[in-house]
Amino acid sequence: MYELKTLLPQFDIKLPNCMYELRNVSISAGAAPCPEAHKIQCNGAAKSESNNSKSVTCALDLEILGKQIQHLLKNEDTAAVLQRQEKVLKQLEELKAQLAQIREGLNIKVCGKSVQHTTACHNGGLKEVPLHDVVVNGHPNFIPYALLALKNAWRNLYTIDVKTFTHSTLADIGPAAREFEANLAKVAVNEELPKINVTLIWKNCEHTEMISSPTMYVPIYGEVNIIRYLGRVGPVEYRYENSPLCNEIDAVLDICYQLLRCTTHKSQVAMVRLLDKRLNQQQYFGGSEMSVADIGVYSSLIRMPAITDKDLTPALLAWRKRAKLITEI
């Protein structure tokens, strides 16, 4: 035949050394044979004779197998593997404890920013999710006074840290917006309290809007709806989802929404009369304690300079005095 050259060169194959090396623990050829009483023919085959010798197979002997397993467990290499395994398991338990401590720390503060969560038991069954920083876009002609009112009302419960910036679409924000920024700066930020960071950007926009999603542009339009959102994620005392006055608070906020869109003084006064009926001789619009409904009414009245004290009923004037003690420093 023709002689062919070797197509593949010879390689020196090196076995990996990343695993533990064990000695061969298989039964050696010199092991004691099975007792005669346990010798049977496999699969019913007859004994074969070849060169005057008998070939016999041995069935499984549980007693001998147990002794062999005990012998393997006593093997030095096996004992070393078990010892290393116990050490690895102990290290994993220590690592698990460290991760639990880190997770607990992250729930309190991450990179200097508090991470808050909504709670299902006090938030109308909402799923617990992390609270991200939010961005509010507003025009200087429609100042979101609710942010200042909430910051003052929550100063002992919750911290709203507001940072303001001016967009390139505006040359000047005006004296009213500058005064609003100065009043925001007067309220100290308490790092020990739960906190949400709000970035207020003055820009030439038609509606006040809030962006609550850090990954997609999902705006919440209108100051009233921003109040609703902050009321759901703020301090428990101002969450009204489980309150028996939930519908009443929503109705008051709806009136505020309509009031801000009234184009005539007559229609504005009509909305004020509806607010007076909703107050219904109570201390606040949410009952005996202040709620986000009071924040909405307070901010809306400030944004409507055409509404004077003459347009307010005695009940609303008394309510405004009580609200000022909480919403202003």
C-alpha cells in the first residue's frame, strides 16, 4: 500500500489542573473474590469452559458493597474533599451574611441618596417599588407653589430637596420665580429623614409636567396630578388611598384643576364657591387634619391673583390662616 504522511501533528496534551486530583478508588484486581455462596451465573447463562477454566460472574452483594463504600469514605483524598467542602460552605454563609448587611445599608442610603419605597399596607395596595428622583418642568408664569407648601408641611416627616435650573428657552425667570427659589432654600434639608430629590427646570412650556421615570419620558401633566403622585409616595400621614375621605380629596383636587383653567373671573368665583361647600365647616379639606387636598387649594389660590379676599368666604379665610401656619415658615 502507499504510505501517507501524517495529516495532524502530534500534540502534547496537558490535563487541566483546576480540579482536585483523586487517586483511583476503583476496586483493585487483588480484591477478595465473592463467596462461593453468592456466585451465580449472570442472565441465566451457563458456565462456559475455555482452556479448562471456568468463568463466573458475581451478583451484587450489599454487604460487600457497604464495606467498599465505608472504605472509600475513609480514604484520605475523600476526607480532604469533604473538609474543603465544609470550608467552602462556611465561607458562603459568611458571604451571605455580608450581602444581607449591604442590602440593609442600601435600603437606607445609596451613594448619598436615600432610597424610599411605597408600602402596600399604607398605599392602597400598591406594589413596593423604589422611589426615583423626579424632574419638574415649569414656566415662571405657572409657579408650582405646591412644592414649597409640601416642603414646609413635611419638614418634620419627609424631605423634598428641590434644585432649580433655567432652560435656554428663557432669558429671565422673573422676580416671582426668584422669590420662590429663595423660599425653597430657606427650608433646610434633613438628611436623617426620608428624602426625594426634585429637579425643577424653568423652561418655556405650556403645562407644568413631572417626569418620574429615569429610563423613559413618561410625563405627569398638571400641578394637581403632581400633588397626587407625591401624596402617594410621601409620608404615611398624607397618603389617602385607604382613607374614607379618598373620593372627597380627589374631588377637591379636581376643582383645583378646573380653577386653574378658568378664563373669566366669574368662573373662578364659581369654583371658589364649590371649594367652600367642600370645606363644609371642617378644619381642613381632609377633615380634622391637613391633607394633600389643602396643599392643592393653597397653591391654586396663590396662582390666581385675581381672586382677592373679597371673593373668599369667611370659612375659606379662616382655613387659609390655619394652612399658612403649616405651609409657610
